[in-house]
Amino acid sequence: MPAKRTRSLLPRTIARRAALLAADKKAIDLVVLDLRKVTDFADYFVICSGAVDVHVKAIGDNIENELRKQGVKPLHVEGTENLRWMLIDYVDVIIHIFQPDARSYYQLEKLWGDAHRVKISGID
């Protein structure tokens, strides 16, 4: 049986809200990618960096806690032990929070270079 898609909020709304919540915690190099025209496993990636492990955790915790208050629960969370790369999977929206060196190594923005970058108002 396929994973249940989040329907309490639209994927675009979840991506936008997650990006704003990451920005609230001073996430670095925040990017939202619209994947709908390049893959079918997710609609959006929200990618950002935290300077150190506690920063990565603060960003991830803020996103997860605030979305949970709106009834949006992640299907899966990874990376909470070493915090080099934290992933929060909302099925339609996948949040990637990296430390800068890990982000540079994996280069998700380049890997998904065909995806449209979404401008989120309220984020520089």
C-alpha cells in the first residue's frame, strides 16, 4: 500500500510553511524546489543549512513541532543522531536540513537542477 499523502494542507502550503519556519530559525541558503515536472515521488523539496548540529536540530524541531500543531505529521524523520543531514519526510514535501559541508558534498540543488525554484514571499 502506498504511503498516505498529507491532505490536511496542500503540499505547496506545507513547503511554504516549512520554509518560513526554517527562516524563523535563521536557516542558511534556503531553497524550495518544485519537483512536480521532474519526478513523481514528491512535489517539493525544502533545502536549507544550519551552521552546526544544534542549529540543524533547532530548524528541524521548529518545522516538525509547528506543522504538527496544524495536524501535519511526518511519515519519517532521519538524521537526528549526528545532525549532519536531517530529513523530514511529509511524502509530498521532503525537508532537507544540512550542515554546510554535507550540503556541498551532496549538491541536491544541482542533482535536481531541472526543478523550478519557488520564490517564497517573506524570505530573502
